[in-house]
Amino acid sequence: MNWKLSVLKIIALVGLFLTIQPAQAKVKAGRLTPVAHRGEPAKKVNFYGNPLTLNGKPLNYSSFSMSSRGILAVVEGDPESKDATKVPFRVYLKRAGAVVTPYGSDNTQPVYYEIEMAAVLALARPGDDLVIEPTRKPDLVAKRVIKLRPLNTCLPPNWLFFSVNGLPGC
């Protein structure tokens, strides 16, 4: 009787995985609106919907987590083209509204054109905000705040429903 229940759970789990479509976070090439500041003419901004790149490819927000590694950059223009130009930016972590870095406030952060994510995420905890902020005022439209998740997994937290060696699943 118990093995029948386990077989039914496995069949249901396989059916669930076959019906779920993978989450694709493809951003269409939609341009963002420019930001004009007082006394400053509005500059034509050429940022696409996703100005962040990881290892030269557009950043997939749905699969980004604390375990993500690679070179992060902010680009102006189409991230998938050779014409994309890197934009200077600051990157820092915020935990409960306070900046979590050895440098102090976010205004004193070093400026990067690209940075290794392992260095940034070394102090990160689940629930922290990763703030990526361009330094030039006309580029502020590309500012992004990403809530960090513990790890990159496509399985639900209770994915092992059946028992192993007489013990409940993981």
C-alpha cells in the first residue's frame, strides 16, 4: 500500500514538471524614458528594458541569486549587440535600509565599468538588496535594485515527497 502511494506521488510530480513552462525572463527591446533634472536638458537615453549584463549576456532576473557568478556590467544600447557601451556605476548591498559594505555610505562607493559578482556577494545574506546605480545623472533611469534569494533552484522546497529507506523525504 505504501509503495503505491509513493508511485502515485512520483507520477503526480512528473506530470507537474511536464506541464510547467520554464520561466523565461526575456525582455523585449523597449527603451526607457529619459530622466531630466533641474537646469539640465533631457538627454536621449538609449537604455533597453534590461541594461544589466552578466558575462556579456543580458541578466536573467529569474535565475539570479546569491550563488550567481560572473562579470556584471551596465550597458547603454542593445545588450546583445557589439555597439553596447559600458556605463560607470556603483554597486552595493543594502540590508534593512542600511548599506552593508566596508566602504561606508553609498556615495563613497568606488565606480566600476564591470565587476566580479563574487566580490560583491561575499557579504550578502538572503533578503538583502543588491543596488546597481549608474553614476551619471542622465543614466539614472538604468538603476536597478535586486532582492537576493538564497540559491538558484528550479525545484520546489518539498520536491522529495516519497520516503527513502523508510524515512520521510529530504
